[in-house]
Amino acid sequence: MPYLTVEDLPPSIQAHLPLHAREIYLGAFNSAWTQYADRGPEQRESTAHRVAWAAVKRKYEKSGDRWIPRESG
């Protein structure tokens, strides 16, 4: 199901991603949730999570145990 706010995201997401990355995750997840409405519930949710992680990884990268903004350039 779509998330209303970043506070509604799963605890593992909240604990590891900075606020901006959580906002990206939220927007991408909710958009994918709508886009893939024709899929079964489990496939729809897993696809939306994969899309959301891909969106985060375009702007952030993991450095050690932290997620940091990617350098543009």
C-alpha cells in the first residue's frame, strides 16, 4: 500500500536513509504502486520497493554504513 509520509516507511528505511533519500523513496514507491496496479498484491509491492530503491541509488550511494549524496559531474 502507498505510504502517506516518510514516517510511515518501514523502520529499516527510516533507520538507514537520510531524510531526502526517504523522500525520494516515498515518491518513487507511491508512483510505482500506482503504475503497477494491474499486478498481484505481492508482486506490486515488491516491484514498488525495487523501483524506490533504484530511485534512491541514482542520487545516493552507500559509504560504509551511511548513505551519502552522489557527486554530480
